[in-house]
Amino acid sequence: MAEARKRADARRNEQTLLEAAAAAFVTSGVNVPVRDIATTAGVGVGTIYRHFPTRADLIVAVYRHQIEACAEAGPRLLATSESPHFALARWIDLFVDFLVTKHGLAEALQSDDAAFTSLHGLFLTRLLPVCEELLAAARASGEIRVEVSGYEVMRGVGNLCAGVRDDERYDARRLVSLLIKGLRGEGRS
């Protein structure tokens, strides 16, 4: 029983570390000092290195954690939202949060480190079906009249989020919101 509790504590510590690292990567980039992440997570630096021996391990774990959280949110939002279009809009909002973090990780992900090679495939494998499911539900409810694939939506949102860190005058969320509203086909003849 003590070992099970220890494992549960270790899993909670890891979750806390992943969330703290993701937030730090968004605000300060992937080269943020490990001690800053540890402070935010309320743990010692040694705890981070026990879970993630290298910075690359931490980056990969954050990326995977965010992919899974985004993937799991889609069906939950579809089941609990007032409408499929609202669920899609909320999920796209989470996807934007993910992309902002991903752009913070982009430099590291483009390195030659073998740890990063499978991440893009995981991204598509886990998130594309979720987007397709949300779009299909919104289409079936009559809320979306535009024929567009999940890939096109995700790619479009990704392109709207590109460079968001480089220009304070650019509001990617506003443009993504316009894209989601546009899926309703309003204003088209």
C-alpha cells in the first residue's frame, strides 16, 4: 500500500512538473532555468531531474502531455457543451493554447535530437481524429455548413498562431475566432 501511495505521489509530482514546465515554456521559452520550473511546481530541482534527466526529456514529456490533454478534451467537451459548434470552438481554444506552447518548443523540436522525431506523428494521430469528430458533430447538427477537413482547420489555426510571440499587435485568438465563426457559412450566398 505504501508503494502505491508513493507511485500516486510521483504521478502527481510529474503532472505538476509538466504543467509548470508548459507554463514556463510559454512565457520564457524552453531554455527557462530548471530552478524556475521547480519553484513554480513547488518541488526541488532534484525532483525534476529524477523525472526528466535531460531538458530534451522534459520538452518531449510536456509536448506529449499537452497532446494527450487536448485529445482527451474533445470528447468531453462534445458531451458537456451546449452545442457541437460551441464544443468545437472551446476545443480550438485549447488547441491554440497548445500551439502557443508548441511554438515555444519549435526551436527545440527542430533540433537533431532523436527524442523529438516521433512527436509530429503523435500530434497528427491523436489530434486530427478529435477535430474531425467535432466538425462532424457540428455538421450533423446543422451548425456548420462549410465543407472543410479537420486537417485544413488545424493547419489554418496553426498558421494563424505562427509568429504570435513576435508581434504584440497581432491577436491570433481574434483571427481564430473569426475562422470558427466562418465555419457556420454566414455571409455566403
